[in-house]
Amino acid sequence: MKKLIVAALLAGFAAFAWWSLPSAPRPDPAGGHANHGGDPAALTDGVVLSINRSAGNVTISHGPMLNLGMPAMTMGFQVGDPSLLERVKPGDKVRFHADVVGGTFTVMKIEPAN
């Protein structure tokens, strides 16, 4: 019984020590889209699949978005400024920056990729 108590105390201490490390990953209360490092203003590579100018959104197949802790995927984004959609068309390879604005994934900058 003493061995079990000692093992439980050691496991608890190890968990506390790990949790106390400044670089330890933490559960994200925002639903999994925490800032996981990297340059928060970095551009992400993607391909524009569709644009809905009247709704102010764009669908992009993109690589990992480190500033949002998001893996590569295809998804729709709102745009912060509707004039951004004038710079691109479906099929364009782009570099863009998105952020969460009012709970919505929003493209803040987009440019054709070279």
C-alpha cells in the first residue's frame, strides 16, 4: 500500500513539474486554435478555390497556419476588407494572413504568390 501511495505522489509531482514549465503545451479553451508559435504575422501558402464577393468570403486550400495552430486544410474565410478579393481569382496561388476576428476566421492580407 505504501508503494502505491509513493507512486501516486511521485506521478502527481511529475505532472505538476511538467505543467509548471513555461514551454509546456496547454489545453486551449478557445477550441484548439491557439497561437502555437511562429511569426504571428507570417503568410500562409494557399490556393483560392472560390470567391463570393457579395458575402465577402473566400475558400482557400492552405498549408499549416502556425499563428492559429491549424493544420493544412480547405476552409472558408471572411475577409477583413472586401477590396482584398479584387486582387485574386479562383485558381490563384496566394500567400495570405488570417486571424480570428469576432470569433470568425478572417483574411487580413492576401497577395498572389510568385
